[in-house]
Amino acid sequence: MSRRKRKIEEYERNIAQAMEILQAISEDTTTPRNIRRAAKNAMDSLQDQSLSHAVRAANAIGILDEISQDPNMPPYTRTRVWNVVSVLENIKD
């Protein structure tokens, strides 16, 4: 298997892991609505097949970075958001 193909598979796994966490955040009713909405927006950004993996990850990180400063975010949700960001930061072109 070529190196490029392995990288793409790794990126797909990272995106799938991030999607799983974002899905949990977006369905958590104890999380404020604006944060759940941002998690859904980040998921939409990650699913945009017209962009490269790195661009999709960067767009999602931008969305999540904005909400991570929200003082109304529960601490456990903030930790999950940081977890997603750290997973997505490994994706590069």
C-alpha cells in the first residue's frame, strides 16, 4: 500500500473519530443550543467531500475554536471540543 493511501486512510479515521465525538456533543441536551449547533456545523464541514481533508479539518477547527471560548460551555463539553481539535490538528496536506 502506498504511503499516500495510508495517509488518506489515517485522515479518514481521524475524521470519523472527530465526527463521533461531535455527534455526541450535538445530541447532549445539557449542552447549550448554540454549542450543539456549532458542533453540527463542524460536522457538516467535515463531510464536505469537495474539499481536501486538511481544508475540511481546518474549517471545523475554526468553528470549534470560536465556541471553545464560550463561558456557558460545560467543562466536560469543552474537554470534548479540545479533544476533537487535537484529533483534527493531525490532518495536513
